[in-house]
Amino acid sequence: MKRVVVTGMGAITPLGNDVGSFFDALAAGRSGVKRLDGPGTERLANRVAAPASFDPQPLFDAAKLRMLDRVSQLALAAAAQAVKDCGDALAPADRPRFGVSVGTGMAGAQSTDDGYRTLYADNSDRLKPFTVLMAMSNAPASWVGLEYGFTGPNLTYSTACSSSAVAIGEAARRIASGEADLMIAGGAEACLNLGTLKAWEALRTLAVEDAKDPSASCKPFSKDRTGLVLGEGAAMLVLEERERALARGAHIHAEIAGYGLVTDATHITRPSVEGQAAAIRAALAGARMDAKDIGYVNAHGTGTQANDGVETAAIKSAFGSTAYSVPVSSTKSMHGHLLGAAGAVELVAAIVAMERELIPPTRNLDVPDPECDLDYVSSGARRAPGLAAVLSSSFAFGGTNAVLIARKDS
């Protein structure tokens, strides 16, 4: 099997519109969570979210914008950063060996919401002519493939909150098996519209707005946690066959060393200790690594009562006696839950943490929970000299659990 490395990364997030500013904000403990204002938000019982401050106008002409849902805009913007970061890698002659793999949970939710509003609220029979093309699940991956002329595999994965972790893991498998030489892989999500927010509100999983500070509303692993905060954004990575990357003198951010993918098959929403632990074990086995080799876990850490206790137990089950000595944090406390884009955004955070040897904190972990008793980094970023391997977990509604391990190339 061929080895797979990361040679480019890009990110559009609630904390910044490039990888550097995103991680700087994480390390500083800044929050992108805020109280939503604007038309319709008065109808929301839960008004906190983590929007990205992203203006598409400078990047796309008017004709193209008419065909792009916000989710595709975010995907294209993050992909452009990743391609620029990877250097001179995309020779036209090689493009049949290049592909795209994108995860998204709700795809073109904004276009779907706009269409229903036009049809039902405005009582109009004239929808935007590109509504279907904007809303379809494979639009982000298709637009990225069109942008770069890739004619290899073009894949879309929708496994709720693990979508982009699955997209990255499956892209790595394509390269490892020799099916492709290079893949742009990641995820995008843009669903902060009234219809989607009300639907999530009905699930009763959203965080209650913190009365003193809305930006502190997401509290992973804290006993006073009340739920998740939805966010939007995208992250894309250029994955490349290692020998090809070395031959062209590419800068290698990390190696994708392990990927675990399992399904709970127990409940549509309730997380499973056994399922999460099995995914972690599978990733470790694929990487041929022991738990003691992992220097940082970027946890799924949603801030819901159900997930955080289960995830703590899963880490204990998979890591054994090592569980209490590995630093853990949830960056969702600052950028919110990006659903289908979460795995990609959090893997980027974990890789940069490894490069800088600096672990970002879990914000708002103020009330210790006896059930969540691991080494949660919570009082500011922590220096981690020699950090050489990181693990990122993504656990989803529907029970699809995906875990990625990245390590320094050697």
C-alpha cells in the first residue's frame, strides 16, 4: 500500500478565513460563537450560532454566483487555498489521476430553504432556475472538480457529522490503493438558515444561550453543558501519494497514518461507547500504532450531555491505561459544530497543532464533570514539545463513526 501525505490545506471558518488565522484564534481561545440577529431570528428559541465572516463577491463573478449555493462557495474558497498551499502539483497531463472527495451533511440547505420560502411563504411559482443544481448534495465536489479539471474519482459522502472525516479517509484509501495519485478532500457546510435552525431546535440538542456571554454557550465536557452550537465553514486538504510529493519537493504537513470507520447500528441519535471505541481502535490498527503513540486527541466534543460522557468512556475503552495521560480538547467550543465539515476543520486544527507543537484548549470548561475526567486542555493552549501524532474523532447521527490519525512524516 502506498503512503498518503497532506501537502496542502485551506479553511474558511467562524474564526478566520485561512488556516493560519483559524489556528491563531484557537490557540488564543477566541470564540466565533455569537448571538444571531437579522430577519427571522426572533422566531428562534436558540439564537446562538457560529457563522463564517465570508464574502464571496471578490472570488466569483456574478454569473457564477447565481449557480453557487453558499456551501459550494465555501468549498471552492477552501480548495483554492489548499491548492495554492500544495505548490506546483496539478499538471494537466496528470489530471486523470487526480480526484475530489467532499463530505457535507445538509448540502445546499440555503437554496432549499430559499426555494420553499419562495414557493410557500411568497406564494410564487417561479423558483430560481438553478435551484436543483445549487441544492444537490454533490454540488460542492462537482464544482471543485470542474474548477481544476480533475477527471479521476469525484466522490460525495453524507454521513451527518462524520461526513468530511469519511471523505478524507476514503480519499486516502483511493491513493493508498493506487487508484489515484492526488485528491482534494474535505468538507463544507452552510445551513444557518431559519428552516434548518428550527429543525435542529426541534431535536432539543442545541445549546442554551449563556446569559452572561453568548460566545461561551458551547461547553464541551463541562458539567453545565447544554448542547451544541451550529457553525458553518469548510476545510480542504490536498492528499498526495508520498513518493510523488517527495519527488517534486513538496512541503509535507503530515502523513495520514490511520483511518477507522465503523457503524454503531444501535440508535439513530444516541451515541455508543462500543461504536466510538471500535472506530478509534480501527484507526490505531490501520496506523500500526499504540495508544501511547498518540500525543493529542481532537475530540468530537459536541457539548451535549449524551455525547461527552460517552466519548470520554470510549477514549478510556480504546486507550486503556494511557487514556489519562493523553491531552484532549474540543475545538467546537470555539468554532461550533460544522456538521459535515467538522471532521475536516478539526483535522486541520490537529495537524497544525502538531506542526506548531501547541495544543488548542477547550473553551468554557469551567465546571468539572466527574463523568468527564480525562486530561482536557482547558486553561489556555498547551505547549507539546515533540508532538508527533494526533487523532481526530467524528461521531455522527446515524451511528457512522470515523477516526483519522495524522503523524509527522518521516
